[in-house]
Amino acid sequence: MNVIKSVGFLTLLVCSLYLPNVVADVSKKSSTKTKHVEGADADRDFERATALIKAGKESEALVSLTDFLRRHTESKRVAEAQFLIGEVEFRRRNFEASIRELKKTLKYIGKDDVTVADAVFLMGQCWYQLGRKDRALIEWRALMRRFPGTPASMKAESKIQEFKGN
């Protein structure tokens, strides 16, 4: 009986030492597989949202993009999705809402600078549409300093030159 207890104890001891490593390995493999699937889901959801924009279904696109941001916080396309929300609001002539949404894109500086630069340019456009040329110029000058050489920076420089001509 003591031998059985000893064997039982040793089995329990070996299992307790070995099983956490097995569980950790399974967990790692499962996590990698989940990330891959999530990446595919994120891409699919992002494409669905952009298709809605192209189809002119802006209200549905805003819902889809907002859902994308909620569900796929680690996606490489988060900054782009946030920018698109601001861009849709701009198209709808909701300039204050557009500025509010575009400002959220700024937190992605260093991760997606091209999209952030586009957001700053569009914020300038919003300010201009709101009759605030001074604020538009501030945004565009900041854009040129922070993101030189980007397409958005070149567009900002062109807008500033336009204002100087007027």
C-alpha cells in the first residue's frame, strides 16, 4: 500500500512538473493560430468597410469601421480605419466630427506616419471649410515640419502657397 502511495505521489509530482510546460506549449500554439485567424478576420472586416464606402453607404461604413476598431485593436490597419471614419465625416460635411475622429489618429504616430500625415492634412481641410484659415495653416505647417516629404506634406505646401497667392 505504501508503494502505491509513493508511486501515486511520484506520478503526481512528475505530472505537476511536466504538465504546466505542456499546457504552456499548447497555449502558445493556440495563441499563434488565433492571431493568424484574427488577422484574416481583421483584413476581411476592413475590406468590407472600405467596400461600403466605395458603394456610397457611408452610415453603414461608419458602423463597420467603428466595429472594426472595437474588435481588432491590434490590427495593422487601425490607424487607417480611424482615418477613414474622419474622412467619411468630412465627405458628409460634418467637419467638427471629422476633426474629432482625425485627432484620434494622432496616437498612431510612429506606427503609421503616412496615415497620420493624411489625417493632419484633412484636419486642415476641415478647419478651412469651417472658415478658420488660421487653424488650417497651423495644421498644414505642423504637418510639413513633422512629416516632410510625405504626399500629405506636399499637398499642405501647395495649399499654403495657394493662400499666399490670394
